[in-house]
Amino acid sequence: MPSSFRFLPRFRPKAKTRSGPRLFHLVPIGLLAIAVGGALAAWTGQRTHGRTTGLLSVTQPRVQGWGGGLPGRFKRQARQRPPLIVPPQVLPQPLPPPQAWPELSVVPGHPGFTDITPDHWAWPVLTDLAQRGLISGFPEGDYRPADPMTRAEFAAQLARLFDLPQAPSKTPERGDYPDLSTDHWAYASVQKAVQMGFLTGYPEGVFLPEQTVTRIGVVVALANGLMLKSSRGTGPVLAIYSDRSQVPAWATRQLVAATEAGLVVNYPDPAQLAPNKTATRAEVAAMLHRALVYTGYLQDVPLPYVVGQPVVTP
């Protein structure tokens, strides 16, 4: 064959490699796996978050996952309970004194009543109470210290001098009585004195506002209203009184407590109580003054008729 005729290399197409088709098929599989993995991760996060927020309050840090199995769940739930806080018991106070008026003189001065002179046995306490505006006389300018005091007048004095919370009682008295109308001059005072625990009605359901109070009645009322408690037996305390046999049995406990607190004033003999005697206006004022001294509202004044208490000089 002539040399000019050379055989050209025969064109041979390249053989198809297996790498192309393999890569072509793996691309969509990889994308699918990524998508499935992302969806699974999102679903798992939402489920974990939902469980966590369902267990914990907004004020607690979120705990990821349950962990610890069933005991771990109970432990986490126990952490959600707020601590049990028991407030301290509030004890009633007899009368928190806003002030004791130490700047006022307790002996000098004049009560301002036309029928009270310096030689009267109750002059010191009547002067102290009058100077502070805690007692008042009649329009004529007299006080009438020897006159008896009615239950309505006594209630008015108690309501004026004390401002205590309602007495704690399982069955508090209603305070409305058929013999005390709403237009009675002492109606509001009686209501307040009853609510504070100083006074009560009678078993028949009446109050008897115009009935006079006895000396033992004044003692019992003050002991009940101030919630006085006795720390001693009745024998040693009642031995002070020469007429202790006249004390009603229902008033023994209150009398002992009031005596220990220095509330009982006996004139002219400290050893003679005269429990069933009608209390005079001066005697009621003297024992009310002692109650205010006990609660811290007033300073003590010299008075030689206080049972079991020495004379206190200012």
C-alpha cells in the first residue's frame, strides 16, 4: 500500500466509567438524608422543649431531657413545689400605746370640776384624766364623784378610752339588744364596748343600760376586755381582801388577774373590796386610770388605795 495512504487511528469512543452514574445517583439520596435528619432534629427539639416547659415553672431554669428514668421525673416534679411558709402566730396586744404623754404633769393642776377639791381621795387620778381630756363632767361644771355610774355611762367611758380590736371569740355577741334602740345616746358606745369584749348582755338577751354597775362588775369588765390572765392561785391573792367571801364565784378568776395587774382600787380601806357595792363615778375613774397605766397609756400617779401596789412617786 502506498505510503501516502496511512491508516488514521481509529476513533474509539471512551468507555463509560462507573464513577459518573454512581455520583449521579448518590446526590438525591444525600439530599433526602439531610432533609430527613433536619426534620427529625426539629421534631425532637420541639418534643423535648414541650416536655421541659410542661414540668418547670417560668421562674426555674429549663432542664433538657428527662434523664434518670421515672425517678428523675418525680425528682423534677418535686422541685416545682413552692416551699411551705407558715406565718408566725400573731398574739393580740392589750393596747399598743401610740404615746404616753410624758410631757404632761401628772399631779399639779386642777381637774376643772366645781365639786372636786385637792383633799378628795381621787384628786390625783381625776386631775390626770381631766388634763388629758379623757373624762368630762356635766354641763353645770361638776363631776359628781359620789354618784353611781350606769352601764351605759360605763360603756361610754370604755369606748372613749380604749380602741381595741374585736375580742377573739368562737361565738361573738351580736351586740343588738331589744332594750337599747339605735337612737339611744350610748348605742354606739355599747356596741364598741361589747365588740372589744369589756361588756356583755344578760342571759335574757337584754343590756339594761340604765342599771348601775357594781365594783366587781367594773373589775370583771376590765379583766375581760384586757384579756388578763392569772399566774397564781386564787387563795394567796384573795387573802388580801377581808370580805373575800362576798366575791361571786363567777368573778374569782378575773378578780385575781386584775389584782395582780394592779387595777383594783379600794377606798377607804384597800383590804375591803365591797364587791357587790354600786361603783361610784370616782371609783370607776380610778380603776380606768389604773387600766391605762397597765396598758402603757398613762404614767403612774401616787394613790394609796391601789390593792397590792406601793405608792409610786413621779
